Amino acid sequence: MTVQDIHAIAELARLRFTDEQAQVFLAEFEKIISAVSVINNVDMSSVEPMTAVTQQENVLRDDVAGQTVPTADALRNAPKKNEAFIKVPKVLG
């Protein structure tokens, strides 16, 4: 991994680092990568794949249509609204 890699990763996360800061992060990333690489040395041949950590099953209720909140009640405390919708700030650029 290089300082340029750190800058590329930072750009993906919309972060900006000086070269000195990137150098510090490079050292930290290398420590993390070496710590995680220990997992590659573990013998997992006798371990069966798992789909969950526990044996607990998710218990879901039936999806049954019920009484809904009237539009007027839903809009009553909305700070910004029109006839049928709550207005919210734009999320995407």
C-alpha cells in the first residue's frame, strides 16, 4: 500500500489528508492488514459454514392489512406539508 492508495481511499470516503497525515494512516493500515492476515493462517477445514451466529430463528408476524392513520392526522404535526405529503429537504445532490 502506498500514500497514493491512502489518498485514493480517502477520496472515496470524501476525505482529504495531507501527505504527512496519509503517511500516518499508511502505517496504521499496514498494522491493521497484518493483524487481519493472521486469519488466513487459521485452519478452518473442519468448521462448517454458518448462516447465523446463533441458532435463534427470526419470528415474524403475518403481514395483515389493518387500520391506517388518516392523512389529515399524519400531516397534523408536519412542519412542512402540502395537501397530501410531508415535505422534507432534498437528500440527493
